[in-house]
Amino acid sequence: MIVLGSDHGGLELKAAVQQVLEERGIKAQDMGTGNDDSVDYPDFAGKVALAVSSGEAECGVLICGTGIGMSIAANKYPGVRAALVTDEYMAQMAKEHNNANILVMGGRVMSDEAARRLVQVWLDTEYEGGRHQRRLDKIARIEEDVRNGRL
């Protein structure tokens, strides 16, 4: 299952992402927001990141105005690799090299069609592993050191 979240700045783009997932027969859960009232992006980044971090969801998509705030907030959760992407190459590399489990985009800086393409590329790309896993393991050790007060 994929979990989706946005603030008011990403609401319209989230609808385009939902359409892509529906077309592909992928089950998705929308974790908010549901209207264009001003809200705080960390609240929705947290819902999606917690679902991914805990294993409740396989992966997620987050959208705010630029994607910057969502990516910062989501990456505070253990095991989350939230990647802010702006083009197809970044979406591919986010998965292929970084095994990004949350895709982050900016609702005010890209078109619906661009977002649709980025989601498709990210979903279709396989994680390469190999030398990239060594790097992800180092990130996991940093997270563990922080949790255990060693950093």
C-alpha cells in the first residue's frame, strides 16, 4: 500500500498522483489534507512517514508547495528515505540508487503531467542494490547511533 499526504499547497497535485495510482491498480490511502485550508506540512509528513517507518505502508508520496518542507520533516523518521524530485532522472535515481521509500514533489513548482511522469518513473524503477546498499547501511547506522545517544 502507498500512503499519500499533502498540505494545502499540494492538494491539487495529490489528486493527479491518486489518478496515476488508480490507473495502475495500486491501493493508496490518503492521509490528508482534504481541503485547501492552510495547514502545517509537518503534520501530514509525519502521518505518511510514520506509516512507512513502522512498516504499515510500503512507501509514500508527499506534496507541499515546493516539497522542501515535507522532505525535511519526513526524513526525521527512522528508516525513511524521502527524496525530493523535480525531474525524471531524479525520480529514477531516487529509487535506483537510494531506494527512496517516499517520493516528494512540489505542488506549486510542477504541472500535474510532470508529477504523473515522476510517479510512474519512480514506481517502475528497481533498486539497484550493490554498492548503493553499503551507503544505505551507513545511513541506518547513523540513525541507530542517534537513537542510542552515540551522536
